[in-house]
Amino acid sequence: MKISKDEIALPNNLACPGCGASLAMRLALKALGRNTVLVIPACCWTIINGPVGKNYAGVPVFHTAFETTAAVASGIKASFKMQGKDSINVVGWAGDGGTFDIGLQALSGAAERNDDIIYVCYDNEAYMNTGIQRSSATPHFAQTTTTPEGKDRPKKDLMAILAAHYVPYIASVSLAYPQDFIKKFEKAKSIRGFKFIHIFVPCPPGQKFLEDKTIEVAKLAVETGVFPLYEIIDGKYVLSKKPKFTDITEYLKLQGRYKNLTQENIEFLRQSIQKKWEYLNKRFNE
């Protein structure tokens, strides 16, 4: 497939060097187009989009409270529908803190109502904008400022939680596979009802890797099986890309947040990946 050359997201935004969240917005808008309104809560993209008078997203942005992304997006979509402007894409665009944690109640409500919005979680696996605190998206053993010895709990399976709401479309995407990324966004905007897209966006300062390694980290997350790429279409699980199951050490050694791992920890993560894929393969074969 051809990727649009139209650059909607503007250059020179306020993102950190190597920011995965900035690239994610650029790719998403290539699929969504200019007929889009974004709802953004407190998160990195609040800063990336610039101060008053700037709008690096390149489309209308409504900044809202941390916990209200899905509710505000639902309200804006309802307003457009009443005005006969139902073709406008209304997109909630929030980080993992505002999605997995603080915004989960509003997200669940919008999903249960099957509101006709696209909700995007750009997941950098911690509260990166406020000091790299752990979220429920932070993976097992990852160091953050609030888990300096490593988090002692696994990452929440938000895709499974949303699947339990029986919504029409759920998908995971990676910056390392832009064609798959754009194809899924285009599919989401063509479907009526609630859509959720989960993006893994590596964060150089938060995950502690060199700023030129963003795509490599994203690719290894998929190849090791850490971040599976799949869709849930009307309840049916569909695999997008089978991983190579590269050894997880290739992924871990790039990131300073895993510097204190023991061999026992690494073996635990290997087994966790295996269990996760045993669960997913059952769903793919249903």
C-alpha cells in the first residue's frame, strides 16, 4: 500500500528527540486525514502540541482533563451528529496513564455505549510527562521513579478488557510497521461504533535508550513477542504479524529501565511471553 505524502502533523514540535508519540501522531493523521478532531488529556501530547497559539497536530485539538478523554470525545461526536457533520473523525488521543488508569471509567462507558469514536492509546508504559512514574501499563520488572527496584506486577491487558465490552474494532499497532499501522487506522475510521487502537510508542528518556533506537526498540518489541500485533474484529481475534520470537534479551539490553534484571527475572519474562502467546493462539484459532 502507498502511504500518503500529505503531512498534516507539523514539524518542529516540542517532543523530545526520538519521541515515539510524535511519530505516532504523524502516521495516524496520514490515515485519518484532515477531517479529524482530536481530544487530548493531560499527557506528553499536551506539551508536544505547543503553547497557546501553536497547534503542531495540524487539526483541531480539544484539551481536556486527565480522566475525561472518552466522555468528551463522545460528546463532541454527538454534537457533530446533531449538526449533520457525522463524517468528522473524533479521536481520543491519550497516553497509558490517561487510558489504563485515570481514564478507564470514561473509556469503559464509551465502549459499553458503542459510541462512534476512535480511541487511541499511545503507550510509553509509564507517566513519562510527569516524572516517569509507574502506570498499570508498566511491564513487569521495569524501573520507574516510583518502582526503583522494578515493578512487581505485570502489565494490564487492556485489549482483553475492551474485548469484554463487545465493541466492533480493537487493534494493536507498532511504529516499526507503518503500513500495518496506517491500514488499521483506515479500517477503524471506516467502521461505525467504538474503535480502540493501542500503539506501543518507545520513549527514549523514560525507557532509557538512545534517541536513535526508537524504531529498533519498537521492532524488537514485536519480534520478541512482547507486543503482539493483532485485531479483534467483532469479537474475533486476528493475528497481524507472527513474531520471530527473538530472545527477549535483545530487547531488554537496549533499555536502561531493565539494567538490574537477574537471570531469574529474564527467565520469568520468557515464560510470561510463552504463556501470553498460548492464550492468544487459542483465540486466533477459534
